Amino acid sequence: MLLPAPIKRLGFLFRGRVSPPLAGICVGLGWWLGFIPGFGGPHILLVIAGLVLNIPLGAFTTSAVLGRTCALLSAPVLYHTGRILNEHAGWICKTLRQIPIIALADLDRPAVVGGMAIAPWLAILLGIGMATAVYRFRRLWLTVEGRSERVRLLQSRWYIRFLEWLIIGPRAPDARTALSVKTRYIRWWGVVVLAIMAGGILAANWLGGSEFLRARIERALTYANGATVDVQRLDLSLLAGRAGIEGLAIADAQRPTHNGLEVASAQLKVDPYQLLLGRLVVDRLEARDVGLDRPRATPAQVVQQAEGRTWHLPKIDLDISTLANLDRYLQDANKVRTWLQRISPYLPSGQPPSQIVPQRYLEYLSATQPTPRVRCLIRQAQLDQIHLPGPLFGATQIRVTNLSERPYLVGLPTDLILEGQMGPRLQLRINWGQQSAQLDGIIEGFDLGRLQSVLRPDNPLRFDAGNVAGTLKGTVSAQAIDLQVDLAITHLKASVTQGLLGLDSKTANELFSGLSRLEVPMWIRGPIDDPRIGFDTKRLQESLKKVLIEQGKQKAIEQLQRKVEKELGGRLPAGVGDLLGPAIDKAGLGGILRMPKDQNTP
């Protein structure tokens, strides 16, 4: 009966031309490779070691299979070991995430952490044990050969050696040859193979690998997006860490006739060292001609995705009964609320991530215990000619620094500057905390005439012209928003269609027709997916009162000046009439416009 191939491979370590140290290294590395669940950075290093070291690849593969079998049998042990290390020795995972290539392992899985913690020690013990066993077997083999002439005679016959090779596997000619084999640790042809592979990758990238990657990136992004993704050109330089892309079009899976995002061209500079740590750090990103929600020339192909693998955010169920809060001012309230809820996962919440408790045996190997960490960071980005929807901005330039999917872990503030061709400018600084983010911003150059197009047409106040500038300050988190916005409106032209601020429409029209400057304090507060917009009524009343007094003074001055010019115009020195305005400001209306005293009144 022929022995199975795995046993033959392990038997070769005892009877073949492999030194005991290399036999121990072979079994230890192979078992280490298989005992760590999944496939990541440590597996890549162990495979390279198995190729470079002069060890039998068959025995190495068999040891890896045995190691993976042991990992399956000890799945609960690996899971609970990883959890204990994460909870009581978190520095271990932090250290592993700072080691290049090792950090590519899925350290959010406790079983992987447990395997990486246990496997090296057991691999060392197995390696030492295997080397010792091989050495003792060969010593015993040599003793048997030295004491038995019959054994030496049988080993010298060709048909015995052929049957032994067929049933048990190959071996050294004799025990003395097996014991005296030299230890050569490096497999030079393995080094040559690795060099050829590395050179082939670089040559393929130089000769046309970008086109090869472009087609595969298109397919991967199409599957992740759920609809067609087009990439016209890709230029990739691995050593320099540069990449360029042209003609990127990401179709909207919900509206196949439109592209959700279009980018004419983009250039980015990536830190290659951070890629070895499992992080994408973009030192600089430049994009030009960015469009949103543009129609496609041909409808996109919608891809059927596997359940649980969709890239889109979950559907947002809106309660129609709550829309009145934003609908009172904005006619696209649904879009605003949807956008706020989409960005909420990227805002600090102060809550630890949820943990998946294994319910089945194999889930011990796949269960995750997510640790919040930064996987992507864009240090500096500049987006030119962005065509935002609506008439407010026109072609827009956006500059952003320190942009990340978890910015509150970066420890650096995010600066956002938005400048529109139509004049509006928004400058915002976000200081991130664990519980919430602090916002400080400046608003300039917003035209109320264009802003009216995004407001409801049935609002009692309709803006015809005016410039808006101001500041905003407050906090925002994954649960709530609290912003104080102080706006100053100049050159205002507005009309009132119905009563407003307790005034009838005629009085309100007179009020807003003469406004030159109005301060409008307001706030935005409430849940992140259903905020309220309100005004600071006390401060607004004081601002309106001040405006009314100024209007009254101005009208009184104009009437008085016309009266004086009519009665005394030619007989007063030039400029005396212009002094009446400051006099009214100083003495008040009652001090100058007093009724004449009745002669019959004592």
C-alpha cells in the first residue's frame, strides 16, 4: 500500500538529504504559516521565507496544511486569546500596526491576533522538536546499519531501493550520508525567482501595466458601485508613488442614466511606506472639472451585487411627517437631510464600535472586534472647476487639508475653503474631538437673489437682492448638531407677501424696502438627520428696532431738510442744512421737532 503524499514529504525530512536544522525550520515555518487565520502580511513574509530558504517545499506545504487544521480545531482558543490581548495588552496590536507588511494583517479579527501571538512560540517548539527527532532518527539509522550486515545488503539492491522509493519515498543512500549533509540555508534559485518577479512587475508597469490595471480597477469599482464605472486612462508609477487618472465616471446605480460623479483628470502623490502599513496617505490630490449628477451618453449597466457586499450606504427611511421643519425654508429639504445622515458615520460619536459575538463555531475565526483607526488620509487636496448643483456657486474651487474617514483620530484640524465663481466663499476650520467636532467658519459673498432659488416660493419673505456675510460657530457629532450663525445682510431688496414679525404686509414691506444693513442671528439645532432652523428672536428684535430707529431718523432728517430748504433755502449759509442731521442724532427727535407752545396754555 502506497503511503499518502503528505506522509512521504514529512518522511523525506527524516531519510532525505536535508540537515536537521533545515528540517526544523521547514516544519516550524510551515506550521506558523497555516496556524494564523486568513491571509495577510505575515503570510506573505512566510511564503517568501519558504521560497528563499533551502527547505523542501513539499514538506513546507504539508506543515502549513497541518497548521491550518490545528487553527480550525482551536478556533475558540484563538478568538478568546485575541480578545484578552486587545483588552489588556493593547500595545501589542499598536506595535504590530507600526511594522511594515505585518500591519497588512486583519488585526480587527481577534483570532488573527491570537494566532499571531501563539504561532511563533509553538513554531519554535515544533522546529526544535523536529530537528532533534531527525537527528536522533539518523543516529539510530546509522547504528542499525553498523550492526547489521544484512540491512546494508538489502539497501544496496536496486529493486529494494525502487520499492522503498515507490512506497515510502526517496531517501539518502545511507545514514552516514544523511548525517553528513551540509546545511545550505539559502536557495539561490528562489532568490532569482523573487528578483525576476519583482523585475517583471516593474517592467509590466513601465511597458503597459497601467492599462492592465485600468481594466481590472474598472471591473472592481463597477462591482463595488453596483453600476458602470468608466476609467479612460490610468497612469501609475509604483516607485515614485504617483498616480494619474483621466475620464473617471461613476454611474448612479439608482439612476443609470446619470453619473453620480465625474472627474476629467486627477493627480495624486501617495506615500509608499504608508501603503506597507495598510494605510493610504495621499500627500497631495489635484482634480479638475468635477461634475455631480450629470447625464450619461448611454445608460449604465446595473450590476447585481452579492448580499452584504454593497458599497452604497444603507437606504434612509424618512418620516414624511417631520419634513415641515426644513421644508418651511428649503424646497430641497429631503436632499439636505439625506446628506446630513450620510456624513454622520464620519463624525465623532464617543461610542465604541459594536462587536460581533460568534454564534457558530467557524465564526470564531471570522468575528471582528473593530478598533477605530485611520485607513485613509488626504493631507492636501485641491479640486478645481467643480460644478455644484444650483445657481449659487457656479464653477467652484475647493481646498481641503487633513481629510480622513475618521478625522477625529488624526489629531489635526481640517481646513475647508470653498470659493465659487459667482462670488460666495466659505472658510471653515474643524477641530475634531472624541465626542464632537468644533466648527468655526466665515461666510462671504452670498447673493440673496440667487439664494431665493433654493428657498420655497411660498415663503412670506422673498429676496430680490442682497449680500450675505457672517460667521458660524458650534459643534456637530454623529447624533446632533448645534450651530450658531450670525449673518449680516447688506444692500437688501426684499418683498413681503403676507404678515411678518407681527406686522401687516404693508408695514413689513416699508420696513424691508428701506433696509441697508440687517443683522440676522440664527441657529441650527437638533438631531443630525432632522435639525431645526430658528432665529434668536431677542437679538433679531434688537436689530430690527435699531433699524427702525435709524429709518425714522433718516426720514425725519429728509423731511426737515426739505422744509428748511423750502422756507429758508436761499437765506441760509451753504452747508447749514447738512448740520441738522448730526444735530438730530445728538439731541434726538424730540429735542428738535417740538410742537410750538400754545399761547393760551399757561
